[in-house]
Amino acid sequence: MLEHNKRRLLILLGIAALVLFFYGIRSVFEGLAALIGQMPGLLVTLGRFSPATYAASALRQTLVGPVTSALLIDLAVIIGCTIVTFWLAARKMDWRQR
């Protein structure tokens, strides 16, 4: 039963991440700045934990401009998430497995 609940939670989080990702991509390629005030509260909260939000912000700044100091924060979050992801993946791999 616990595994089933974990699976459902992961599916819901995946769907939320996809919504945030496509919302960010849509706003970048349409030239719109996605204003936080226009998004529903749940998406704003989830967006702060999603690397896709920071990737979309960095892409928007570099393509549309203006480039601000927020770009450094976006890049730091993306690099940090990448390092943590690789570290977790390396930790889960069992290189000594026969």
C-alpha cells in the first residue's frame, strides 16, 4: 500500500513538473515574461522547487533580456541541482555488483 502511495505521489509531482516546464517554455518562446502573480498559488510554490523554473528564467534573460544578477542565481540553482542529481545517482549505483 505504501509503494502505491509513493508511486501516485511521484506521478503527481511529475505532472506538476511538466506543467511548470511547458508553462516556462511557452512563456520564453512567446516572448512573455511569466509573472508570478498570474500563476495559481500551487504552481508558484511548486515552481520555487523546480529547476525548470530557473532554467526558463535563465533562458528568457539570455534570449529576450535584460540580463540581470538573477541570472547568476538561476545558474547556481541549475548547477546545484545537477551536482546533487549526479551525486545521488552515483550513490545509488553499485559499482561492485557482480
